[in-house]
Amino acid sequence: MIKKVFLTISLSLVLGGCMTMNQERNDNETNGDYTTGDAFDDRYVSVNDYTGEGYDLVNGEKMDVIANAKFAEIQEAMKAFFLEEYKTEVIVHNVVGNVDGATVFVESVGEPHFHTYAMIGIDRQEEKIIPDSIWTQESQVEQGIFSGLLAMIMDEEFATLDAFTQQIVENYPVVGLRQEAINNVKATAYTTPYYFVQPMALREERIKFTNLYLENPNISVEELKSMFDKDAYNANYLTISIQVYMDEEDNPPTEALLDDIVQEFKALEGIPRANYSIWLHDNYVNKLSASGSQDNSLKKRDIIIE
């Protein structure tokens, strides 16, 4: 029997360490020390080349070696876990050592489509995987499932959003993340190269529709649509983050370019009702944290589409 554990002490250590690591890196980025010298060369890579390689968690070096050596065992255990607990077939893309084991990045097969993660324990002394010690952050996977269900329910609206993001990369000198990077280091629910969806705050809807799916993973799109009122939910509680990068390494983001993208976005009709943010980064990604956010990143937040 696979054990599902929420918010254990180990999880707190893993996530706390990760947050501390990222905060330290953000502080360095704000201070501007990433712009020159070896630190820049070591930590940053062009988004055009970034596939997730180099992603790191605090104190995970030892476990990382074990986890990668035991990838086949982890893959088997994770597939069984998601099928049993979440009625979802997944592809295991990547494992990254953490202080107590490994963080495992997965992608659902088919619909609902989403990217998420779980963690598995490793016996450091014996260098063995503990297959009955798998845990997730509370509501993390459920958010992923719900985001994928929303993409099915509002398929026309998301198609309009997809067309917009495709249009801006064709008309402006910007790009998105490579699919390999999304697969290997992103756990941002329903995710495309240009945006991701976070419906955590839609608590009642999230619980209702996730339960419907878990009770019947073969529930039809028509049935889901009949039970979801697209005009009734609080649009402020559905967060969609659009993130694009300059397409060349020597091109910095500019306010004028961001404004052009924002104005085109505001003119759109027929996209999902949500609270949008639009980010324009330079061409680099911090390979250790998988983040494009730097002190020169530009953003427009709280664009509410009702």
C-alpha cells in the first residue's frame, strides 16, 4: 500500500530549504552581481537552450546521485502512486535530490493535462529508495488536476489565449520556455511555453471538480461543462501568468515592448475570465532555480478580465 503523507516535517524542510535558497539567489539578483563574471556564466543560461539541466535543491547533492541511479525504481513507484491516489497516468520526467529524498517532476498523460511533483524518501545509509514513502504538498496535485479540467471546460477560451501568445511571439522579439524545461523542472499545473494557470483560490470549485474527477476519471467534457458556470466564479481567484523572454541574449526587456503586449492583450475578447499578470524577462534563466525573474524583469500585474 502506497502511503500518501501531507505536509510532513520532511516536506517542510525540503520546501523551506528551497525557499531559502531561492531567496538568497533573488537577493543576489537584486544586488546586480549576476551581470558580470563567473557567477553569471555559472548560474545563467539562455532560455533558448535551457532544458532544466542544473536545477538544484539545498542539501540534495548526495540524494541526487542516488535518485538518478535509482530512476527506474522511482519511476515505477511514482506511476503507481499517481494512478492509485489520483486516478491519473503520468510520465516521470525528472528526479532531483533533496535533503530527505528526491523531488519528482511528472506530467499527466492526456486530459486533464498538467505538470506537478511529488517527493519520495531515500534511505541515505543504505542508498535505497523507500517506495512506500511518497508524499505531496497539500492541494498541489489537486490544483493541477483542476487547472487541467478548466482547460477542458473552457477549451474555446484557452484556444483564444493560445492564439494570442502565438501571435506575440510571431510579431515581437520574444520567446517562451522550451517544452523540455517545462517537463523537467516546472510543476505549475496547466502549463504552456508562454503561461501557466493557478486556480488554488477557487477553493469550492477546485474541491468539487477534483472530487468529480477522482470519482470518475472518465467523466466527459460535456458533463463537466454542464456543471460549471463560466460566468459565476470569482475571476480574481483564477490566476494566469503570462511569461515571455527576449529572443536574443543581448536584447534587454523594455517598457515600450511590454506596453505593446499589454495593450494587445487588453483588447482581447473571449479568453478565460481571470486575474492575469504579464512578465517580460531578458534572455536568461537561472538554471539552479529555473527562474527567469531578475532585477530587469518587467511586469504588469492584476489585469482582471471579467
